[in-house]
Amino acid sequence: MTIRALFPNSQLYGTGYCAILARGISPAEILARVSGRDFHPIHLNRFEAEIIKALGEDIDEADIPDLDLDELHSNGFLEDSGPLLRAGVHDDWSFVIESEGPYLASEKLLKTASRDTVALSARVTETGSTWISYAENGEILSSFDPLFPEYDSGSHPSALDELTHHREAIRRGERSDSFENALRAIQKELHCAIPQEVDALRLISTRIAGVYS
């Protein structure tokens, strides 16, 4: 399996993304933790989610023939421009993904996702800047730009490196590949490497109203 065949990667999300992965909880649980609310699940694949974000209320049945427009309206997917989140699972790790990613990038949400477990956050912005953070039981131990891994703002930066040796993976590779090399080393050692095909499936989804208003 090649590096870019793993989830998350920017080939899947050309305008950037943020993904949070958490061990030992369900997709519904991670989605509830980061959305902070009860929700009625709708299952969307990546293509359907992007169409909904792009078209909003201008969408029609021909754009998403396998979905119920009334259900989308009643659950706030079409009337609001807030973050649209999808969550899935592979082996012992669940993940939640947001294209572009400004909402999920919050440190508070990573802390919440890591409650009584461990969680990893990976972000690529539309401009290409990147960030990786790792948390255990509500505390962010490591948080850094892979281009400058020595400047880590977490409370115990060495903990993640001792687990994954991601700094050595960065040193061995090209500077332009620092994010990918760090992320894949971390995913390999934490056993949270996810085939990108998992994200292509219909996944439990929600949209959060009022965040950007």
C-alpha cells in the first residue's frame, strides 16, 4: 500500500481537510463528542457531502438521486453553511473528517475526542500549511508543524516521538514530504493506518448550525 493510498490525504480533499482519529470509540460517539449535540444520522459518501456543501438549497434530486431531500432539509444539511462532518471506523480506530477543516482544527475538540482514550488530529489547509496533534485523556501531549517538529507546543512532546519516532521519519525524508512522512510514521506505530477506500463509503454524518454565523 503506497503512502497516498492511506486516509487522510490531500488527494481526496483538494481544498484541505482536518481529520480526528480516536481509539476504541464508535463513529457515532466521536461524532457526538465533536459536534456537541444529539443528531439524527444521515449517511453520506464523500462525493455526496461535497455536492451538498457546494450547492446547499440549490440542490435537486438529480444531483443526489439516492438521498431524500426532505430528510436533508429537516436535519439542517441544506439550510446552513456550517461544518459538515462524516465519521467512520477501521479496526480499533474511529475517525471524523471535515473538508477544509476549520471547525475540527480546534484544540478543544481534540481534547474532547481523546476523553478516556487517545486521539490524533491531522490538518492540511487550503494554502498547504499542515499541523499534527496528539492527545491522551483530554490532554494534548504533542502539537506541531511537521516542518518545524522541534517547536512542539504540547505538554509532553517526547511522548509521541517515543511511541512513533516521527521526528526520525521527518529527518530521513525530503522537507517537502515532512507532513506525510510524520503522519504515516505515527499512523503505522499507533496502528491507525486507514485505507482511503474506507472514507469513500457512506458514513454517518451531521451538519452543525450556527458555527460560522
